[in-house]
Amino acid sequence: MVATNLCFFVLSGTCQVVDSLIVLHPDSVYAKFSESEKRFSRNAVAGLQTTDGLETTLFASEPLITNPINIDVDHRGRVWVCESYNYRPAVNGKSELNVGDRIVILEDTTGDGKADVTKVFYQGSELNSPLGIWVMGNKAIVSQSPYVWLFTDTDGDDKADKKEILFKGIGGTQQDAGVHSFVFGPDGKFYFNYGNAGKQLVDGQDRPLLDKYERPIDFRQYRQGVVFRVDQEFRNVEILAENFHNGFEVAVDSYGTMWQSDQEEPGNGADRVSYVMENGNFGYIDEMNGASWRINHTNLEDEIPRRHWHQNDPGVVPNLLEIGSGLPMGMVVYEGDLLPRKFWDQVILADAGQNAVTSYPVVPDGAGFKSVGINPVVEGKRDKWFRPTDVCVAPDGSLIVSDWYDPVAGSHKMKDRSRGRIFRIAPPETPYKIPVYDLTNPTEAVKALQSPNLSQRYLAWNACVKLGWAAEPELENLFRQYNGNPKLRARALWVLNRIEGFNHRNLDVGFRELNPNLRITTLRAVRQRNSDPTEYIKRLTSDPNPQVRRECALAINHNHTYEALDVWLQLAQQYPGHDRWSVEALSIGAIGQWERIFPAWLARAGKNPGATDAGKDIIWLARTRQAIPYLTELAADTSVTFKSRLRYFRAFDFFHAGYEKSQALMHVMDVKSSDRIEVSKLALLHLDKSFVTNSQQGLTALNKLLDETYGTEDYIELVTRYAPESENNRLFQMAINKSGEVLGRDAGALLLDIAGVSFITDKLNSLNDTKKSALLASLQTAGSAESVYLLRNTVLDVNEKESVRADAARYLGGSWPGEDAVVKLLKQNQIDGAIKEAALQGVKNAFRENVKADLAPYFPKPVETVTVADEVLPKGKGKKEKKRRRRD
């Protein structure tokens, strides 16, 4: 007799039997769990799908922790969890526990990848939905608008005994777009951010913060979400980039390159990952007027995700990657070697909305970067409650991921307060073994500097700086390993740059490195230690690599020396065109200096500076009135397509009103071409309103174009902008003649807005019934208080013909305010008969649930039917018919 062993495996294939092997698809295994069983922490991993070569294990879960919003992993491999149990009480209800949130330390003492020791580092009533934590030895920075706190354990018992306020006055209390977590950079500084609710900050003593020039920071000049850098004394603060919506966390690699995800306004597929170009504007709102992406303007992007960030505007840094709709949160640059090679040196992002932790590989693209695919790490394929909020790298190179674990994400809601998970991701059967270093020993300190874990690198960085010359031989040895890991070499260079008395021989080596990232690192390091680094910048101005030249352009931002001007001109001369990253870097380098830079560039550019692609880009960007004549030539150039010229018309919006701008646009209108009407309309829309309405030249041009565009969307757009009363009668005719079209309804709403209620009332009193109904029809979607008033009054006017009143009742439901008016009329029993029937017809497609509920009693109840032999019959008759057919 032969025994047969049946072995059960959960693999990614379909369920099948091969000889004596049974393979079960994980979906089928997970599907067998009841809904309540799926939520048990023991089944947490079963709901996830991990990429090949890696294994996800449960490090900790409820009841040890709940609602982990952000985490950090210290140099001992312990996971510090920032809980947010008290999240949004105005939306989710006040916590029944009536206690503040916690900072919890989870420790694995056995190396099996599971926490077996739990300690509460701090809990207090002031912790009310914190959003970030950063750990440095015995200290933790906790971010929660309006404060950033520093908690310190002074006696080594893993409990905070001291609390200090580092920053205060930050907007966004109980708001996801407030202040977020700090991270450590390779330069020895901290990086952090806040979203568009942050607004400003001061230090713990209410003193204004100083920028790198030791000037008080004026937060009014910065837009929306901001990225910061601050020294370890938390005094000198730099604003590194602006105009984000809600970047949740900054990730900084060993070269000092910054990356950040950004959350869109929900529902538009516009979440993004950005390379944070220093001093860049990232386009969330219009630079000139603060307008939302929803506001129409010239050269509007075709795709909403690009439109969301004003990607076609001059002076806006391009998006690296648009990742759709989700809830991107914590992120990290993976600089370990434990994970498969495809994850090395790549950004890894936790996206609670997309139920996934994902790597987005990027490669150089001109002076910037481009994405080359997606590498999922772990996904909630089977368990959509998986809501990863943060991802960190442990000292052994494994990933630690926090999971909010909830059926919803976004809209400020939560439905489950009782759960939360921490996962470890590593190659299968990899023990959680944490290296230990003696940081008083230079050799050990430099080894610790090479850790993939940020907290370990922070301690090692400071230890090396404190050791000073004693650490220099080991640091120099690491830096001079020419075939070694360039990111580790960069870390050594950053520290060498901070040791007092350091000679410049290593910087000289750095400027000559073959790896462009090391040349960039050298320039960044020099800039942090030299008030005027122009001489160093000039060494790289002619570098063959466009990313190095980009860094030179960024380095001369607000540098008003003649040497910096020469650097900019050399960089512009080498710019080939068709590289948005390069030209935006040139724009950043020229901020506040266009008045001297542009004429100097013209002197070198030749007689026709707009003839080249590079010249066109620079003219498009230039923020000086001296560029207007050249911008005019490009806008009027009929040898190229009209669409390709739209960007030049948009560029006029970035100049404040002035005589030069007005005359230039009037000149563009005079150019004869097949698209003259389109060109003239654009020119008028970009002229200052006061110029058009207060000058004979402007009025003549406007009236001519109104005649040429009458009856079109262009006509409506022009009248909307300039509101000339002379157009009232033509708007009236358009409203009547096209009342069944969108154009007619636009004309009616615009006429009411410009001419007022009395004008419409007079017209209604003078029209026949057909035209009267047509005029009322043109008001149906306006939704203004005036339009609802006119329609409602007509409905209730007993002196009006019933057919007109019925039409008015039907049109009244064409807007949300009108629907509300219909509900009120019904509840007050003010309409009946044909009028009531028409009103109900107008609101039968109401969208809002509360309105549908209010209207339901007034609609006739549907007749219940039965099916007999494929016939639908009224319910009572159906019973009799069934009996008759049975008898037959």
C-alpha cells in the first residue's frame, strides 16, 4: 500500500491538483472567512498580496495599538507609533475614552519579527490627532497643528519626562493639511512640511523665524502647502518649495534630493509625486490671483490631473508622476540592500486610498526625472480595509508599514476605532536582527552612518561631527571608495563638510567626480557652508550633465552678483529647448532679477531671440516688461498653429496691467490671419478691463468682436467679462431664440445678471405667451435668487395664463435653489392641478437625497404588478387572471 500525502499551500496560482499536491488560490482561502473573521488580526496577512521575493508578517496589532497615523523606527529597531484615535471628532464623534492620543513604543526582543514589549512613551490630553513623529535617540518630535513638540526621556525609562514647544501658531488643527512629520536629511538638518491649512509658524517663544539670510520670514508671500528645512537648533528655517495642496511627508535621499507626494482635491485623479526642485512653485493655485484649478483660463491643460496643478503655466515645476485618486501619505527613499534590487534607491509610498504600498522607479530625464513604471510592494487585494499610512526602513533594511485599518479613507471619516496594524516586509524567513554600533569609536560611527535607517544615521552623523578629526580618516576612506555605493560616499562628504577645520581637498575631488549626483552633492554641501558659493558654482556651469547645470541655476537664486549673472547667461546659452525641468530651473535662478538678466540675455541672443526653441521658452518665462515686444511677436506668429501660441497669450497674465501690455495685445489683434477672431478674443480677454471699457481703442475692438461672435460661446464669454449694457437687447434675443440650448440659458442668466429683475419683468409683460415661456426657459438653470424669484412669481401669478404658469413651474426645478423652492410650494400647498403636475415633472430627476425624500410623498405611488405568462398586469387583476387560467 502506498501512502499519499496531501500538502496544502497558499500560492498565487489557481486552485488545482498536481499528483498529490493541492494548490489553493489565496482569494478562495480568504473568501471562506466570514466578514467578522476577515477583520481578526490573525487573518491580517491573508488579506494582503505581497510582491514576489518578499514576505509580509504582522509585527503588532490591536489591542496593543489603534489607528496608527504615522510611525518611525529607531536605531534599536523599535517601532514608535503615533496614534490618532481622536481623529476629527466633529465628523466622527467624540472619543468615548475621553483621553488624549498616545505615542507607543513596540519592541521585538526575540528577533522573530513580532513585537513582544509595548510601552507608552507619552499620552496626554494635548495630543489630539497628531499627524507625525520623528525619533532621535531618547527624543521624539511630534507634529500636531498648532504645535510641534519635542518630547525627551531624560532618565532612560522610555517615558517622556520633558516636553518643549518647538513651533506653534500653525493652522490646520484637526485638519489633515496641517503640519506633518519631520525627517532627517544627509546634511544634518531636518525637513518637514505642512499642507495648505498650515499658513505660518513661529518658534516656541513666539519669536518670528529667520530665513537663511537671518531675516524674519514673511509667510504672506508663500502660497498654500510648503516644504521646510531647519537646523538642529530649530532656529534658522528655510522655505524650500511652495504651492502644494497637502504633501504628507518629505523624503530626502543621500544626495539631498527631495521627493514628496501631494494629495489632490478628491475625485479628480490628480494625486502626484514630485521631485521637489528647490525654491519651486508647484502650481496648486494660480500664481497671480490665487484662483483654483477649476477657473477657466487660456492654454488650459487637456487632462484634469495636469490642470489641477496648473502644469501649462510658466514658472510652475512639472509633475514627476500623476498617480490617480487615492490618499498618498508617508513615504521614504529606500537606500538599503535587503529588498530585491528593483526597490533600491527608489521612492516607496504608502497610499491609504489605493490600499497599497508602492515603489515608483524614476530615472533622469533631461534636468529632471521621469517615472518608468510601478513596482507594488504590498496591496490590499483581498482586504480593502488595508489603509497604509506610513512606511519606514528598519536598521536591518526591512520595511515597517503602519495600517490605519478602516473601511473608509478620506473625507475626514473613520468607521473603526478599535483596530490598527504594523507589518514588517522582508525576504522570507529573514530574522529581525538589529546591528549595534559603538558611536564613540570612529570606525563604528562611520559604519553606522551607512545604515538604511534614518534614526541610526542621525545618531551616527552627530557622532562623526563630534569626533571631528578623529573620524575624518574613516570618512575620507568611505568617500574615496570610487567603486563604492555613491549614496554612501555622498553621506561621508556631507559629514566631512561639517567638521570644523576641514580642508577643501575632498570638495575638489567631489567637483571632479564622474558620477553627476556626487557633483550635485558637492555643490549643495558648499552652498550650506559658504555665504557666496559663486566661485564653486562656476566650476560646474559648463558641466555636460543637464541635472548638474540645473543645480547651478537653482544655486544662484537671489544671488545678485555679477558672477551669478554670468553663470545664468552661460546656462541659458547651453539650454537646448524642450526641457521643462531646465527652463524652470533657469526661471528659479532669475527670480527677482529679470530686469537685469533679460537685457543681458538679449545682447547675447542675437537679432531674433525668439527664433530658437530655447529662446521661445525664455521669453515665455521672463517676468519683465522688456519681454513684452518679443512675447507679442510669438503670439502673433501666424506661421505656427494657433494652439501652439496659446501659451504666449497665457504668459501675458503674468504681467500686471500696463500701457506696454495693452498696446502689445492691441497689436496682436491687428494681425490678419485665418484665426483672427480667435486671436482677437484671446487678446481682449487678456487686456485689463479698465483699458477696454475706458478707452475708445479698446471699446472699438470689443464692439467689433462682439458683432463677429454674436450667437456663440465666444460672445457669451466676452459679455461675461466686460458686461456692456449695450448688449442687453442682443442677449435678450439670444435667450429667446436659443432657450432650448445651453447658449440660450447662458444668455438668459447673463442678461438677468447685467440688466436686472426689472428689465426681465418689463420684457415678460410685453411678450406673447410663446416668447414669454421661452424667456422663462432661459432662466431655468441660472440658480440665482433673482431667477428663482421671477420663476416662482410667475408660477403664483393667477393673472397669468395657465400654460405659462405651468412652464414656469417646470423650469423652476432646473436648479438646486429652484428645487428647494418647489419643495416649499408643495409643502405650503400653494400649487395644484396642472401647475403642480408640471412642477413635479421639473424635479423628477432631483439628485440630492434630502430633496428626493421631501418630494416622494407628492409623486403618485407606482401600481404594483404581477407577471402572468410574460404579461404584466395590475396586482388585483393578476390574481383573478391566474384563477381563470388555472380553470381553463
